[in-house]
Amino acid sequence: MSKNPSATIEIWGDFALWTRPESKVERMTYAVPTPGAIRGLLSSIYSKPPEFYWQVRRIEVLSPIRYISFKRNEVKSKMMKIPQANSLKACIDIEDDRTQRQSVVLQDVRYRITAEIVPRAAYGHAPGNLMDQFERRVKRGQAFMQPCMGTREFPAYFEWGSGPGEPVDVTMDLGLMVYDVFNLHKWSVTKQAEPDISLFHAHLNRGVLEVPPYDSPEVLKGGKEPGEYA
């Protein structure tokens, strides 16, 4: 049993797009959020990378899994930052880069999230202090940036605690799912973290997705198989 402080919040929104990496150009959502996407959502509310990282432990699906398909305007290029007179100016030609892509997304979503604050080795204070700060921010509706359901155009709303709703009675084998796109043990204040993909075999059991710890052998990293982590 973990001794790290944990919290439960509920999140909801009109749409969600938890993009499957194999969908390439067209956007196709997973049936449930990935742990990495939820970690990003929690970090948009409260994050101190030098002191801790978020470990998602459970994702409960509270609304029926419903899909909807439509086209969305996107740009094909990444925004470039060009130093100019000691400032950064983002330059992109919308007219040349705009494209329409088909997207299959989830509609009317609601989830109950349980996650832990995992303090880093250098953090010398009680981890409960971090959780207290997170609780205050959630109850006040504070966030560093608008939390989203997988993509910025689909905002997420959140509240502290657990409501009366029960998970949907759906059981399915979700296959290999992206666990995270970064190494949770690596962080930097001077440069953007390098991508580091991890996977796990996800099972939705009566509306509940149990998430193994990042250091569990169930989480595949760097192409390794379970049991190859000394």
C-alpha cells in the first residue's frame, strides 16, 4: 500500500479526444483517457516538477462511452519561435498551413480520477503539504492554464471529491495503451523534456481502469518486455 497522499476529483466536458498514436493524420480517440493525458490535466491545475510528479492510480468512467465524428481545422506546421530584439515571436501562415481533418471524439464525458503525489528524493518536507495546496486550488477553481480533455479546444471542468455517480457497467480489453510520453523521473528547468514513450496493457473492468505505478514491470519502456527491469 502506497504511503503517498492521494486525492479524488471529478472532471467532465462536452467532448474529449484522447488521440490514438496509430491514427496518424485522422484523429481517433481511445475509449478512455490515457494516464499521461490525466497527468497533464492534473499538472495544469497544480505542478511543481522539482518536488513531485503525479501518479494516476484509477480512472472511473461515469458517463456512457459515446462517439461523434466531425471535421476540425488544424495547421500542418509547428509554431516556430524566432529570437528578435530579445523577444520571441511566433510566426505561422494560417492560410497556407490550414487543413481539415476528420476526428472521432468522445461526447459528454465525465470521469472520476484518483491520483497520488509522488515526492522526489530531494523533497525534504511532508508530502501532505503538497496535497493540501492542490486541494485548495481545486476547491477555488484555480489552474495554471485551462485543463483540457486531450486537446485545447475541448476544455475540462473539475471539482474536488467524489460524487454519487457509479461507473458505467462496461468491461473491455483496451489492448496496449500509451501510458505516458515522458519519463516521469526526468525533468529539467532549462529545456523541454525529450519524449520517452511507455505503454501498458489496459483493461476496463466495469467502468474502472486501474493504472499500475510507473515503475511497475507492467509498464513497458524503451521496447522492453515485462520482467526486464532490473
